[in-house]
Amino acid sequence: METQNHGVTNKYWMSLEQWRNDPEFARLVENEFRSSPLQSEDGKDGWARREFLKLMGASLALTTFGCVRRPAQKIIPYAKKPVEVTHGIPNFYASAYSEGYESIGILVTTRDGRPIKIEGNPDHPGNQGGTSARAIAHILKLYDPDRFTNAKRNLQNATRTNRETVNVSWENVDKAVVEQLKKGKVAMLMGTQISPSTQALIEDFAGATNATLYNYDDLSHSSFLEAQKVCYGQKALPRYRIDRAKYIVAINNDFLGTWLTPTHFNRQFAEGRRAMPEMNKLVVFESLMSLTGTNADRRFRIRPSQSLDVVMALLHEIIVVKKVSRYASDGAVLRMLSAFARNGGDLGVDVTGVADELIKNRGQSLVLAGGLPAETENAMSLYIATNFLNAVLDNEGKTVEPAAVEAWGTQRGISELVTALKNKEIKTLIIHGCNPLYSLPRSAGLEENLKDVEMIIYTGDRNDETGRLCDYIACDHHPLENWGDSRSLDGVVSVQQPTIEPLHNTRAMQDSLLSWMKGLGKGSARARGSETWYDYLRSNWSDNLARNTGGKSFDDYWVNLLQVGVRETPERSGGGRGFVTSALARVKPSQAQSGFELVLYETVGLGDGSLANVPWLQEFPDPVTKIVWDNYACFSLRDAKQFKIREGQNVTLMVGDHTVTVPAHIQPGQADGVIGLAVGYGRKGAGKVAEGVGVNAYGLAAWKDSRLISSGLETKLTVEKTFVELACTQGHHTMEGRQIVIEETLADHIKKPGGAIHHHPDLTMWKEIEYKGNKWGMVVDLNSCTGCGACVIACQSENNIPVVGKKYVLRGREMHWLRIDRYYTGTPEDPDTVHQPVPCMHCDNAPCETVCPVIATVHSDEGTNDMIYNRCVGTRYCSNNCPYKVRRFNWFDYTEIQKPRHLALNPDVTVRHRGVMEKCTFCIHRIRFHKTQAKLEDRELRADEFTTACAQACPSKAIIFGDLNNSESKVSGEFKKPHAYALLGELNTKPAVHYQVKVRNTEELKGESKHHEKGHHS
Amino acid sequence: MIRRNPLILGNKTYETITNDIASVVERFPKPAFFVGLSATLFLLFIFIFAKGMIVTYGMGMMGTSHPVNWGTDIITFVFWIGIGHAGTLISAILFLFRQKWRTSIARSAEAMTVFAVMTAGLFPILHTGRPWLAYWLLPYPNQRGPLWVNFRSPLIWDVFAVSTYATVSIVFWYIGMVPDLATIRDRAKSPWRKRIYGALSLGWRGTARNWNHYEMVYMLLAGLSTPLVLSVHSIVSFDFAVASLPGWHTTIFPPYFVAGAIFSGFAMVVTLMTIFRELVPVFKDYITLDHMEAMNKIIMATGLMVGYAYGSEFFIAWYSGVEYEKYVFLNRAFGPFAWSYWIMVTCNVIIPQVFWFKAARRSIPIMFIVSIFVNIGMWFERFVIVVTSLHRDFLPSNWGTWIPTVWDFGALFGSFGLFLTLFLLYSRVLPAISIAEVKPVLNVGREGDGNGHH
Amino acid sequence: MDIIEKGIQLLRSRGRKGIAGIWLDEHKLVEAARKTRQAGYTKFEAISPFPLHGIDEAMGIPFSFIPWITFIFGLAGFSFGVWFTWWTSAVDWPVIIGGKPMWSIPAFVPVMFELTILFGALSSVGALIFVCGLPKVDPPVIDPDLSSHKFALFVPEDDKGFNAANIEQLFREMGAVEVKRTEF
């Protein structure tokens, strides 16, 4: 039957209606079917060569005059890169990646009209070229095979159980929706928008349909915002200046990993680390081991219920005991604090030292709290107290700057929505930018009340937890296919431009809203005036967002704006804010808990789980646990011993009447009496990759007074007999006293940088080979590296590195060319942590080269250790002889990539055949590309003209790559610094990668850096 | 000279010797033979199937992984190469030392060498990721621009050593057989048998002048094989010793490997001969308990050498003060793979000690069991060297483990199928004892020994 | 076609007429050989199933020259090894490998050694086959048991001073169990 010839699989069509030739359905069949522009008539995988060639052909046009949707909408390549119109030369488009409140300026590398790589935009003042693992990886969501390729209609039963999913044309979607909207009683459930223009459009739409706006985020900051409102009368997220803070206290707050804008924070934090000799100091009070915790100079383990007590103890110590700050004489304040005096006592940790240092660093200190682990029942008190502490320390206006604009948080929340639903006040519900039925605990009562809604429209791109219950899936574009803009917390507004013609027959959510408004004939002048979302965006900019156009016409301004990607002038409002002391009245003591406290947390890899179907992120080693393809209940060593829990043993957690069963993981440095469990897993209907990975931790969260309680949940624990193997990419977690990561205290470092390095005499029987011309090298500054893992994903994306799946990670066959080793030092109960990125060392005396029988790996005359895949027969001897074990072997044929993911492959990098060895190449293709450029332009290669994918992605600029023979290059200087050392230097492999020692801002180190016997060299 | 037992029992004459040995080739095999053959063929099929699957779907099917990039294949390769050494030792080195007792076991020992080397040779090829390109390891002129092999790589040394060893062993074995083939040719009744063995015997006539050159060449080959056989296992040991890996990076490896090879090789000879004597009872007159005892003595001696090597490795690891070395050896004895280490020590060092007792040395069942244990122990020795060194090296973050799959077992046990099938067939179509070499020593140790003292 | 013919011709043995005596005791044969030589015969042959002790000086067979072949070819193999490793790694295709010099001799020794052995061994076997005039498709057989338990002396007619009667008598005296005119 002819529909079968189309790209869509039959299961959508083999339905009762069709069988009965239901007339209404027959109509659907006739005129509603659409296949993706990329889908073939023949290829069963849905991608015919012919179609792909079509795309390639189109790409010529795209590369010649930018990436084009309609001729009218010209977008401009990033001006600072050489833009050839030649086929096969990459173009870079400045755009933006938004997630929650984080806005990252990105450059999208497109080849032949398809985006293949996402990098940070150096011109963005926020991330300054850095990116995050998720920002890089979200390109794979564009090529997600499980995305809807067309608007869908779920034929729901009366009980809102999906009977059938059918394709539907946009015309019919619009027709149906407009009809429905006319009935009124419209509600919109919106995830937080940081795009000013989208906000405007949504508000327009709400006005036009007098819809009620409800706001919901899978990772909500609502109580944090609430606290801001209480303390400063302004419901806005302040701008934290970590780069200015010399003394940072984080209380159950993972600002380096997941909180608010980690990418920006990483950059700022690293700047503070490098600011010798006044290096910043990070003190962390936390329940779990977070990425921030691993970077702490001093770390205290507390129960989540103690978070508030810590702050109060500090306040008490500073104000009451030390009588510091203007509040010392404020009777009300003193009275309030006296209630908390004792909590300091039974806290179990002595905060006086911290208090003293905070006092010493007044005005340049910073206290942070927030994020899922802080969201206890009493979170409001914690946030208010924290704000107060910052006020006490005179950080207002210095390290805490007031926000530029009110956060788009002026709407009601879920509870109101539920009540409205109960009262049948809602006929139509539009859901966008959130996945409430995944991230809301059942107790919130949303699901059962949705039954009576006449029509639910969802802008998601698949039938996930929320999609299943909706009637129409008006699938939104992927951000890389769509226009937009975004405002970061520090008021930087950047534009998001599409970098590819929409792959499928999807439509921007904004275009949907516009067309529905048109259908209703309502809406603001701008809405009615603009034919498409692009027009709306553009006019919104020309009217509201354009700043100092400098007399230029808006068109010129726009062109220039798109080239740079960000608007020069950020929205800032200087000065401090007055803390409203009356807010303190709302600080309630949190009752201490005795049993297990469950703490939900967000992982650096998966976040809220919206990218759960991206294989890179599922196989992204967690920065702390190094475990992939699972979430797990984290236990402290003491608890594990006490309850006889072994690694991977199943445990059943019971909160209220909700239970989940997960494997246990024993986490050094975790507080006793605490269980950690990551959200973002256990997705349903998210796609083949995400299906069945982990459990949904949100199910255990509590829902109290319209807030999601994700921490300090009283939990009953049952230890099961069964086991699950957890796939951990790291075999062993201590350095066994070997000189691998070298640490120094700040004092020692200032006295003698690199004093802790034990140098070995290098003897050689050969005359060293000398390298004239370029000699590529790298320096990894372990002091700046926070272990966030952006480099790992950047490398994976740049070099077409395959994903092997849990089964083979268990066998140690993950393929990452760049891995980050994480070691614990000190006692396992309360260790210090170090991170060490390990790429190929490109040793001058490479052991791998000597043993390769067929010369498949050799040294180039530019000092790189090259791998010749074609020549490799796969004896794997090189890997055995590599002291750093950075080589990866293609145990099976990994080149079979599910389409259309193959479109994300980087054509500059060979896809490796089964049975050959592979490894980090120092991005040799980039070296060659830029050398060719230089040659074409008949010039010498400039110092630091380009860098590797990992160095480019690093948000904290810990990786420096360049030409060691070029005295102007940054790396040539850093490479020779006294505190730079070669890993396993005693083997005399002469690595081209040097590490710079990790400096800890403490008196003495936990790690026993045992020096080896003098003078031996193995 | 010292009084000694006759090398050959049962008052043979030249004629009976010829009959005894040649008739084995001439008569139709007993059913027992076909039972054995079908068993070995079944193993061989397993081998072909396992290796076929692995080549089709990828090395990933085996237990090898990161960081343990070498596994069953390389272990078994070293194992079989080691087995081979006893043959050359008996036929070449004992010949140079004028050990007359070698004559009756030399032929089969050499056959064992040839088949063991053939079996071993398959593994380095099949363990690569792309076996169909293994010929790239040969330095042949080609049109890919100047493109040669890396003569610095021990694997290339292996290619030269193993192929040379295989060639010379086969030639040595064949040249030694030529006169016997002539014998069988002359006894042949059927014209086909005459043609075949006639061709195989190259038309050997046995004139004094030919014998003169023949003996000279035989001695030359023995003289060349002796350093060769020592070099081969030294070079195999270089595969490990040349690497920088703690536990491999050891100067003691060449002698240690050679001793181990002879140890395992003689064990295999004993295993085969004990069976052989039962299958062909008349051979008991030629392969006497004295022969077996002599071999058991060598087994015990080399076993002690191997034991010494185990000990000195630990001493050097401690003495060198290299923390990585120290760790590796502690990890061997007490780490996750300690069981393999203790299997090795038990089988190779402790069990052979029973040979201090003459009764044990001369008891067929005991020596059979011991030889089996030694073979197991020597396989585990290579396992210990390869796996326990690899699984925990310099950077603890890389530490991993090694989990065998069904395919590992298929490759290991299947390889015995190949070896035994070849050996069984050999025992039926070729003279299993050197007729021409046994006759001159017929009278050794007999009363009124005429020409005992050469 | 005639190529094959030629080939087969090469493999045919040119039998010579003469007298053969057959012994059952190798010691007697050695004695007989000595006598035969004293009788002035030089081209005669002794045939035995295994190398006979003392037959060489009895028949005046000189020391084999094959060791020289072995030595020369062994040397050739070694030099080839030296040249080949040097030429491929240092001249024809010099690449930086493990920071070692192009011509890293110690690493090349094993290859040189193996080539020495290989050339030496194969050349000596080649020499043996050549001097023994092997292979032959139709070696003449005086008595099939000569490869089992009998021993024979054969004096060709073209030997100088060939006298059938004397030889037969000599053989009988020396204890030959059988004397016959034959071809060998």
C-alpha cells in the first residue's frame, strides 16, 4: 500500500481506523501524510543517498550565502574565521545555547550545510570560549533518530491513554488548535524562558488568548527566587562574581557542576585559582560528593538538614561572638540568632576557623547555597540566611551584584495549575519547555487532573512522559534549526541563529504561536505584523533590544550582531541592594533528622534528563564517580559497612509510599546517614538510548506547598540480595603513593613552585632527535582544571569517537581519547580529590612506536605521535607498551552509526575500521588545516592561531596547546615553568604534554605524597 | 665406560627393527586409532569454528580488553612455541652431546616440534585485529612507496625467528627421515606406496659417499639448530622483556623462557610417549623406561631452574627499588589473579619434586600425571606473565581485569585438536622411530658390546 | 612438453653395469671395502641401511666439503641482514620511531642472526641434495633389503682394471652371502 513506501514505519498506520476505513481517518491518510525532506522513498533506514546528495547540493548554496531558510532571512558567518565559499571548508556560525538560566555563546561548525561541532564563542563575555559537556553534546539531539519528523496526533482514549499516534499536517494542527482556542479557558505551562523575544511572544500570545501562564522547570529555582524576593524585594537571580571572591563558601551547592551557570562559574573560579599569590580558597559544606566538593580546599561533610545550621553557626560566630558588621548591634537580629546558637554546637564541625577567614575576607568573600541538594523542606530559611550572611560580609555589590532584569518567574506554579484543572477552568493546555509528567512526583496530582482537559498541545519532539498524554505534538525545532536569543544572568544578550535547514517537518514553537494568533486574528501589532518568528524576533530587537547602534541602520547592526553573536553592551545595574532584615523572621530552624536522608542531585552529564537520548552523555564518565550508563544510590563508607552494602548491590529506597530499587555505589567523602540519587535517568519514551537506563529519582521527591522537596527526605532502606554491575571507567581510585598528580600547598607553591616534584636522572643511549620547525605540545594546568569533562565530549564530537555501551564499558572498552582520571587522597571517609585529564602524551621517545611491527604509529617531524589507521593490523602491542594506556582499540565494527546521527560525523577525521588502534592525535587535522591556510596566505603560522578541541572547550582554560618551538606561543612558556612536570617522567618517554602542579589553599595536604627512592629509573 | 642398560630391549636384529617400525606404517590402523582421530578432529573443528567467528566479528569476542590487550592467543602462542623446543633440543643438542639414548625418541620429538610450531604460528596471526593483513609483517617490496617493517619491533623479530625455526625444524626433520622413507619404499608392495614413498625419499640410495655427506649435514643442522632454538625463545621472551611494562621489563626473561620451554617441551614428550607406548606396544622395546627416566630427570632439573627464576624475579623486584616492579610482583602473588600464580608454582615447582624418587621417575602413571600438571603449570606461567602484569600497570586509573569468554576456551582447547590430529596422522604415515639411527646403537649396553664406545 | 621430458631425464639415474656383493655383517663389509680399495679400485660404492663406522677411511672417502658451503652462505645471510635492515630503515625509508636513531643496530641483531641461520641451514641441505644427485625417480635397487639389514659393495665396470672374476672371488673370500652382476 502506497503509504508504506513513505519513510514512516507502518505501525503508525496499521490501525483499527484504517482497517475499518474510518472516513475521518482516511482523510488523515490521504492529505496529512508528510515525510521528512531527508527521508527517502527507498532506503528502509529512511535516508537515501539521493536525498543526502540533495542536502549536499543545498549545502553549496548554504555555504555561499550563509545558512538560508528563506532568501529574506540572511544569517552571517562568524567574521573572525576565514570563510571560504569552497565546498568542504567549515563555516562557523555564532549562536547561543540556553539551558535553564545558563546562556552560553557558541560557535557552530558547519560542513556542507550541516552542523558537526559546537564550540564556545570567545566573544561571549560569559563563557569566553568555554563550553559544557551538555552544550557540545546537544548537537546529537538534532540528529536524534527518535525525534518526531512530523507533527503528530495522539488519538487518546477517554482515560487519556494513547491509543494511536498518527501524522498530522500543520494546516490541520492549526485548524484544530485555533478551533479549540476559540473556546477560551487557555492555559500555558511553560519552562523558564531566558530568551527575551520568546518571552515577549509568549506574553503576546497569552494576552491574545487571555491564557494563564504557569511556570514549571524540571530543575526549579523557584524557592531560591522567592528568597531573593523576600530579602531584596526583587524576584531575580543575582550575578555572582566568583572571579572577585577570594574566599568562597558553598553549602550543598554545586556551582562548578550544575548550579545556575556552571560554565561561567568554572571560568571565573579558574581565574581566581590562577591569581597567584592571592589564590582563592574554596570551602564546601556538603552532603554528597559534588564536582564543587572535589575542588574544595577544605571540605566539611554535613547532612542536608544541617545546611541551615552551618550558615546560622557562621552568622552567630561572626555577629554575636566576633561582633563584626553593622548587625552586631541590631537587637532583632541578635534575638533571632540566639535561637540558633546551640545548633552551632551539635553541628559536629567547627566553623570558627571559616568564620574568621570570612571576616578577614569581608567584601571579597562569597557564600553560596542552592540546587537540588539544598532544596530541603526548609530551603527558604537557608537561602534567606545565606543572603543575609553575604550582606553581613559586605559582599553586596562586590561579589554579589544585583540582577539586570527580573527573572521570567512572574507566573503561577504547578499547584495553581492543578487547582485550576480541578475546577475545570482549563479547556486547552499548551506545554512547552518542560516535562512535568517526568519530573513531578505523582503526589503533585497533575496527571490525574489532565483527563478533563479538552486539548493538550505539547511542543516536545517525541512521545515522552508528557507527550504520551497530549493530543497534539506540535514538535518544535531543535535550537540549531531555529532562531532565537537568550539573556544570561550577567545580562549578556546573544542571538541564536539556525545553522541548518530543518531536517524534518517540524515547526518552531514560536511560529506555531504566531500562526495560531493569526488564526484567531488576535495578538499584538508586532505579532500580527510579522509573518514568521524571524520577523518577530528581528522587529523585537529593532524595537527593544538593539543597543548603541552607533547611527548605523538596523540592518547593518543586525548583520554585525549576527557576526559577533552577542550584543556588546550587557544589561547591568550596579550598586548593592539593601537586605531587608525583616526577612529573617521567616527563618525557621530545621529539625534534625536521625534516619537516612535522601538527597537528589543533578549530574554534570545528564542534568534534568532532557538530553538522556544522547549516547555521548550516557557514556560520559561522571566527573566524581566515573560511572556511566546508570544512576545509583550513593552511600558513605560507614553506612555501607554498617548495612553490609557492597558496590552494585541493589537497595530499595522508600520515601513515603514511593519506592525505587537501584544499585548502590559507595562514595568516598559522602556524609554519613545520607543517600544520594541522581535525577535525569529512568526516562520513558525518550528514545532507544535512554530507554531503561537507571530509575527516575523524581518519583521519590516530595511535593509540599507547591515546591519540589528534593533533599533531606526521610528514607527507609532495604538491602536486596541482587546485584547490578556498575560500569565504572576508572579501575582504581588512589594513586598508591605514586607521583601522578602532584599537589602543593599554596604556601609551598609561593615559596618554591614545583618543589614537590621529584626529578629523576634521565640517561639515554641515543642522541636525542631534534625538531626544527613546529613542535606541538600541551600543558594541562591541574590547578585550573575542575574536572567538568567538557574536554572529553568535545574530543568525542571532534574526532568521531564511538560509543560502545554499558556491556563493553564493563570490559574496559570505552573509546574516549581523552579521559579524566580522578584520584582520592587522604582517608577514604573524607578524602581530597584531584582531577587529571590524560590525552596521548605524544612522547618523543614513544614506547608504542618502538614495538609496532608495521610502523603504523610513528613520530612526525613536528613531534606528534601519529597513528596510521590504514597500516594498523591490530597487534595491540602499542597499547600494552603505553605507560599511560591512552590507546583505544576497535574491538568490533563501531562504524555502524544509526542514521541520521552519522550526519554529525566530522569529515576531517577518519572513521576507524574494526581491528585498528586509535588515540588522541593532537587534532592533527586542525594542525594541517591551519598550516595549509598559512601556506595559502603565504605566511608563517601565528602563535596560538588555533588549538585542539579539548583546549577550545575547556571553560576554565586549563589546557594550553601550541608550538613549543615558537617562543611567542603561550604553551612554550608554560611548558618550561618550574611547576610543570612530565607524567611518569622517570620512564624517560619525554612526553609532549606537561602537567602543572595542583595547588591547595590549605596548611597541609591530606595526600601522603610518598617520595620514591632516589636515583632509580625503570 | 659406565655399565649401562641396553638402549633397545628384546634382542632385536636389524631386520626386526625394520619390521617393528615400518610395519606400523604399513598395516591398516586399529579402531582405537579412528576413535582417537575423531576426538581430535572434533577439537580441531571447535578451533576452526571459534577462530572463524572471532575473525568474522572481531577480537572483541575474546576476553582481551583495555588494559589487558593480550590474552589467550598470545599465552597459547608462547605455550606451543615452548612445547616445540624439546624436540629440537633432543634431536640437535643431545645429538651434539652424543647422547645415544636420544635416537629412539628424536623422530617423534621433532615431529612434535614441527606440529607445535605450526599450531603456535597461527596464534600471533589470528590474534591481530585484521588477520587478513598479517602478511604486512613481512618486509616485501611493494608499490606503496617506500614502506617497510619496523625492525625494532620484537614482533618482527618473532616473524623472522619463528619462520626460520619452522623452516629449519621441518628440513631437519625431513632430512632425518629420508633414509627411513627409502626403507619403506623398498619394502613397499603396492606400486602407489612405492611411488609415494619413492618420491618422499628423493630416491635415496644409501651409498657410503652419500652417508658421508649426509652425516655431515645432519651434524651441521644440529649445530645450527642449537643456537637457533635458544634464540627463538629468547626472542619470544623479548616480546615482553623489551616492553617498558613492569613485570615484563626483565633481563632474566631469555634464559628463564628457554628453561621453561624445555621444561614444558619434555613434559609434552613424556605425555605423548606414555600414550604412544601404550598404543604401539612394540615401541616399548625402543622407548624404554630408561628413556622416560632420563627425560623425567631433565624435567626436574629444568623445573628447578624455572623455580629459581620465579624466586629471583621477586628478589630483583625488591632489590631494584622500582615501586611499580615491587607492586606488580606482590600483586601477582596476592592480587586478584593470585590463584593463577599459585597454580603455576604448584604445578611447575612443587609437583615435579616427586622425581627425586627413582620409583616415581620410572612409574608410567606418575610421570604421565606429572607431565600433564607441568603442561598446565606452564600455560599458567605465561598467563601470569601476560595478564597479571598487564591488568595493573603504572597509572592506577587504568587498572582493569580480564574475563575470559567461551571463545577463549574454544581457541585454547581447539588448538590441541590441531596439534593432536597432525600428530596422530604422522604416527601412521611416517616412521615414528628413526630406523637408520636406531640400528647403529642396537648393541649399546648389550653383553659383549662390540661398538659401544664411539 | 619436451621441457618436462628434459626434466624427467634429469631425474633419471644413469645406472652403470658392474658387480655387487651382499653381506649380512657390516664389519665384514668394511673389511671387504678396505680390501677392494687395496685391490686398486676407486669408483666402487658401499651401500648400507645406516652410516657405517670406519667405512670412510676404508674406502678413502675424503672429509665432506659441505661445511664450507654452510660457512659462506651463513656469512652471506648475515651480510644480507646487515645491509637489508640498514637500507630499509636508514636509507630507503627513514622515519622517527620511538626517538631512536634510524640505524639502531642492537635492535637489528636478531634479524641478522636469524638470516645467518636460515641461509646456512638451507644452503647445506641444498648442497647435500646436489652432491648426492638427488632427487632421482628410479634409483637402481641391487637388493631391497639394502635399506633394512643387508650391506653391499658395488664395483662398476668402468673402474680401472675391472676384473669380474677377481672381484667375485674377493667378495666371496670376504664373506659375501651373494654376488651378482647388476646395474647401479
